[in-house]
Amino acid sequence: MAGTEMPTVYDPGTVEAKWYGYWEKNKFFHTAVEPDREPFCIVMPPPNVTGQLHMGHALDNTLQDILIRWRRMQGFNALWLPGTDHAGIATQAKVEEQLAREGLSRHQLGREKFLERAWAWKEQYGNQITNQLRRLGASCDWDRERFTMDGGCSGAVLEVFLQLYNKGLIYRDYYITNWCPRCQTTISDIEVDHQDRPGHFYYIKYPVKNSGEYIPIATTRPETMLGDVAVAVHPGDARYGHLVGKNILLPVAGREIPVIEDEYVDPEFGTGAVKITPAHDPNDFEVGMRHRLPQVQVINRNAVMTGEAGKYAGLDRWDCRRRLVKELDSLGLLIRVEDHTHAVGHCYRCSTVIEPMLSKQWFVRMKPLAEPAIRVVKDGRLRFVPERFTRVYLNWMENIRDWCISRQLWWGHRIPVWYCGDCGEMTVAKIPPDQCSSCRGKKLEQDPDVLDTWFSSALWPFSTLGWPQKTLDLAYFYPTSVLVTGRDIIFFWVARMIFSGVEFMDDVPFREVLIHGLVLDALGRKMSKSLGNGVDPIDVIESHGADSLRFMLVTGNTPGNDLRFHFERLDGARNFANKIWNASRFVLMNLYDFDSGQDLSRENMTLADRWIYSRFHRVAEVVTRNLENYDMGEAARVLYEFIWNEYCDWYIELAKPRLYGGDSGDRAATQYVLADILRGTLELLHPFMPYITEDIWQRLPVHKGRTIMKAAWPVPEKWSLDQEAEGHMELLMEIIRSVRHIRSEMNVSPGKKAEILIEAPEDGPREMIQKWSGYVETLATGNVLVQPALAGKPDQAAHAAVGGVEIYVPMKGLIDVSQESSRLARELAAVERDLAKVRDKLSNQSFLSKAPAEVVEKERSKETGLSVKQMSIAKRLKMLGN
RNA sequence: GGGUGCAUAGCUCAGUGGGAGAGCACUACCUUGACACGGUAGGGGCCAUAGGUUCAAAUCCUAUUGCACCCACCA
């Protein structure tokens, strides 16, 4: 318990090792329904089971842990529900990699065996990330840990699919979707990452049949011309009007295709004529539907040219492009090639260029689901923090398109639809049906596809609480209190949870969404595997401690903004932890003879005691308010400043002489205040730095065997707010600072005691200064003499004027009068500059009449203070002979 | 094409209507009975540019410039 057992340098490793297991074993994180207590609930964004904790997770979970620990201390029944995500594409890719190392492919293995491998993989690696979250200090209820593919969540997925299907909100269609040739699956529109890429505009002659004319076509993807089925021009375009209805002899392919008119064509862009390839372009697909054109597929699922591509069959799409352009050129059909930068769709997982591809897929009809999801946000039933993300959300929801939910993967929730081999009818069911719902045939085959991973995460806030059962958990904890997540998954996840919650629970999934930014590297780039610029949170925890990492991630940045990762800032956080450690070490070292049963009598409090209580009172209020506003960074900053600049720099320093030099009553009282403020401060800091605060808190005499996690959040009593004490301390601090300034300027050696003459008028703070002059003596190193009026002003003395008080530091023979004069002259000039500004304001009639009274009053008192200061410095200067 | 964010000390960033701030870096001094991962004192900024609103603007409005990001089917 005693501080002497504490090393002088804080070692996060040994401290952190002590506490997580203790918390978890004692079930301090566990929460059950308690109807008389108010719930506070956060569901954790489930990290992928493939996962390695990254800085984004560290930030996200630190923010959540702060909120949860704080609310728990406030007395809420606080549930933080953790879990992991099966992450279809990502996990399947990992398992396939593993197989590849054994020389196997998933197809060789077969679906069933492959899934066994995937589950084994999940069992082996799925816990890695949750253990890393433990290192971070995350106080989530592991008893309730869930997985998107566990029985409950899978049941919820089936139920949702069925309900949406029965409402006509899920349909299957032959449509053009985004195909990733590498992942070998369709992906949804938001999974396509559009990046501007330098490319080319190829101008190609399309000869009109039986005419010497040709239509110039500009395209960025010449290889798709092999699948062209028409050329479209804008209706009424004078250039091409006479050709509409005629046929084009499609170069190379040698097919005939019609010239048609369609509003889609922009006559201003390119050549005003567009080649139509319904099988390989979403716009052309639409045009093709309107004109009942055929769909000629020339590129297959491996991005290789099909048999329809004639002699180009079997070539990779880029190879085909190169060779085809060459051929067109040699045929004299290539007009020119221009550089052209355009947005190219890439797979967000693997960055492969997406190929628009025709296939039968499942979709969710979004419009009917979006509307109520827009309403709950507009009505304010669900609030985004920061508020600006509301627009991002609404904008997307209002322009939403149907969601392609089928994936050609094996790892995931298999689509609960069976096709009849006899009549072709679909049967949708939660349990595998034994006969066709239409013809009762037995030849049923289940749809081979699985659902988009986000389909199950969309249900997370209620599937994890027991839905579709009507559980007590759901009734008690839903809607959850707040969702904390990064701005990069507002569309992927937040939006989908909102419409799902509204649809199936008839209520918002959470009342507030706290959006934070991304963690960038020191150069402001996104941390990514390919750049190799990621910083591993576990490495940081090992070098600097989890508390430091948490503190660093939370400070020095505004809600919603991105955050750059700087090791200097991490060092700063570690130094802060060390400061706390050593301040506590000092306090604990001095508590060996402390009678913890004793209470402090307020009458015996010193000015410093009253001041530190008052400051603590304000800090507790501000920290609480900032947390209420989700302003964790500001709360942390306020605590940092209080601990370092007030508790350590002033209070502890003032406590020392009273601890060692006073009587036993003084010592006891000082011990009491030191420990009491330390206790309260640790409690305020605990949500941010859980380990170090627990460790120190339990060392305090009365806390042995209790946990800070269950301590009550500090709500200071009214008496502790003491404006007078704050004012008095401020004046004394100014006096001390000015004496120190003088000493430093005059090169007085730090150990040497100075004579400090303070001239304070009788009607002013004289008595107060006299009473607490010991503070000045200790902290400015000197002997203080306070007098109403000095008989003779010492000429061999440095001078300062502070708050209506004159300070002289006599220095026999040390004062260089001219040096002192110029120092004072500089100070006088500064004072006069300020004074002029203030007087300017006060002579302005409109300021006096329009500014609020307290602002005017403030300026008046500033003027008084400054003019007193000006006069005394001027007098002093005159005395010195200037 | 539409939208958002950012621009403040050498660096990284707070502050968002009434006295320009912090951390790091820098200068000088200090091993003072918690801490050199420390202490004390200090230097350093027309708060991007141009207008406007206001008694008062780094802070609100408009425009401009630069940087970053998001959305969008113009071949």
C-alpha cells in the first residue's frame, strides 16, 4: 500500500497484467436486466474474425469503453455487448489462402469440408481480436459475446429474409451487377470503390452499312465493342438523324447492329454517339432493356474473353484491349487515342477492377425501407454526433438503390431458397423443405449463394439481444443508447441497422450515433496493409501501455475529425501516466501514519485546501458535461491540466511544508485533502485510463479490495465551490510567478533565499497575503515582509506590480540599474498598449450602450487594474532615475 | 458534377463572438525529501486571402485559393 513500494518510473506492463483478469473474474463487466435501474447500452461494432486489432478498432473501442465505464460509475446499468463478424469475403479468402498452402482449392475440397475448415479457422483465430480488446481494457460483457453466424444471429437472418420476402421486399432478378473477378463474387454498389485512373479515349470508326459513311464512337473500353448490339444517338441530333434506323457493320466482329435513338445519350459529350453493350455496362443494360436489344456477353467471370469474342476468345480483358486496338488501327478504323482520366470501379476488398456482369441475383427493394429510416432521423428520434453526418446519411438514403445481397461465396448465411427441379418454383423457408411448395416435387436444390455479410450485421442491435424472441433483454435494453463507429461505415452498416431496426423492432436501434474519424499515419495517409504504414496497437500497448494509447487516441482531436498518429503524442501520454504515478507515489508515501477514520473539519482548511476543492468541483462539472456532449478529448484535456498544472504544480508543492513542518493536525488535514482529491481525480480519470487509476485507487487506505469501477462518479458538494479562495490563490500565484520571473531575469541562483517586500494597501488584500505569505516563501524561495506602506523604497531592488500590490526584491549590489530600468520600461510599454486598447473601448459610446453590462464591467475593472499597474511601474522607473 | 472537412507558434493540433492556447521542438537555469517520462523562467503567431454583418470577428456570413475526403451510370 505504501508508496515506497512503487517504482519511480511507472511500468504499465506489470500494472496492466494485474487488473483485467481481476475485473473479468469478478464479473464487474456483467450486466443483467434490473427493471428498477436505468439501462445504458452499447453494442460493439463486431470486428472481423479474420482480424488483427488495428488503430481504428483501438480508437473506436476506447471511446465506447470511456462511455461505458463513465455511465456505469454514474449508476446506470451499463451493458456493452461484444461480438465478432464472420466477414464473408475476407474470411473465405483467408481460409482459401490456407488451403492454397496445402496445394488445395475450395472446389477440390467441396462445400461441406470447406465450411468445416472455415469454422475451424474461426475457432482458432476468432478469439485473437477479442483478447486484444482485453489488452486495451475494454470492459464489455464477455458473457454475452456473440457471433454473426451463431445460432441466434443466424435465426434472426432467416426470419428477416422470410419476412422481407413475404412482403415483396426481397426479389430475384437477372440483372447487371458488380463482379469481382478475383473474389469471384458479386458485390453491392457501395462495395465498389471508384478511383480516378488515367486511361484513354479511343475514337473508332463504325462504318454504316451500304454507305461510305461511318459514325465515330468514343470509348474507354474498346474490348467491349465485341459485345455491342447497337449504336445510340440523341433523338433529333442533326449529325446522325439520317442514319437512325440504318445498320452498322460492327468492325472485327462483323455483325450488323442498328442505329437507335435514346435520351440517355448526351449529344455534347464525346462524339454524341454511343456504342451499346448491354452485357457489360449498366447504362447500356438499361438502354438495351428499353429497346429490347440482345445481350452479348463477351467477358466471362474470370475477366477473360468468351467464345462470343471470336478470335479474341480466351484472352484476358486487357490483352484483348491492346490487340484489338492494334487491329483497328491496322484496319484504318482507329481515328485517334486521347488521354482520358476517368473513374474506374475497384473491389473494396482486393482492389481488382470490377467487371459489370449479367447474372441472377437477390436484391432488397430499398425505397419502402428507406422512407421510415429517413423519417426517424428527420424527426430527431435518432441523432448523429457530430450533426453534419446527418446530411451524409440522409443524402444517401434519399438516393438509395436496391441492395444486391447475394454473394457467390460459401462462408456466410446461405440463402434460404430452394428451387424445384421439376417445376422450377422457388420455396422460401427457414427449415429445409422436403417438397416443392408448388408441385410437391422432391427434387429440391438450395440456392448456392450466401448473403452479404452486412445483411446479418444490419440486425446486430436486436439479434444480439434475442430477437426474434421477445426477450426481457430486448424489452429492457432496446433501443440501445448510442452507437460508436467510424465515418467510413455509415452506409455499410449504420444506415442498414437503422432501416432494419425501424422495420423489425418498430423503433430506432440506438438513440444516438457517435461518428469518429479515421486514424491516419504521421503523414496523414490512411493506415493500410499495402502501404505498410500501420501501427499495431498491441506493440504500442507493450511499449507505452494501454492507458497511454487510450489517452493519446482520445486527446488533441475534435469529434468526427481524422486523427494523425504521432509517437511524440504517445510519449506525452506516457509521461502523463508517469506524472500521475509519481504524484500518487508521493501522496501514498506520506499516508503511512494517516488515520483514515478521521474527517476533515472545514474550519481547519487552508486557502490551498479550499482552492483545490473548488478547482476539483469545477473540473468534475466540466468533465461530466463534456462526456455528456461526447467531447471526450476536451474532458481528457481538462483532467490533464488539472492534474499536472494545479494538483501537482501547486497543491502538492504547498502541501510539502505543511506535511513536514506543521503540527500533527496540519499533517493529518493535509493528508486528508491530498488523498481525497487524488481519489476523486482518479475516479474522473478512470474511464480514460482504467489500469493506472485502478492500481493507485486500490492503494489508497480505505479502498483495499474494492474496485474503482464501482466507485460513484464524483458529484462535488456545493460547499466546495469557493470563488473567494480561487481569487485569493490566483493573486498569490501571480505574486509568486512575478518573483520567480525576477529571480530568473536577475540570475538569482535557485537555492538562494530572497528578501521579498510586498507593499499591500490596508484596504486591499494585505491581510490575506500576510496570512498566506508562507506560500510565497515556499514557492518563490524567500522571506516575505508584507507592509501597508514601505517607509523608504529600496532602490537596489527589482520591482513588480501585481493586482494592486507592489513587490520589491532587494538585491544589494546585484542590480544593474540600467538593465532593471529597461526591463521595467518594456513592461510598462506592454501595459500601456493594453491600457490604450481598453480605454479605446471604454470611450466608445456604442460599446457602452450596446455591449452587455458584464462585458463593460469587465473592461472597467481591467482598466483599473492596468492603470494601477501602469502607475506603479512608472513611479518605480522615475525613482530609478528615468 | 454535387457535398463535407481542414487551413491558428518550427511540427501536431485545441479554441468558434468580448484579454491568441496546449503538447512536442527551441533558449536559459535547476539532480529542491513524487517524478529529468521532472522543475522554473523565456522566445516564437497581421489565427489562408478578400469582402460583409456587429459596439466587438481567429470565432458568424459570402466569395476565393490550397489540401484532404465522400458521393455521382456521362460512354
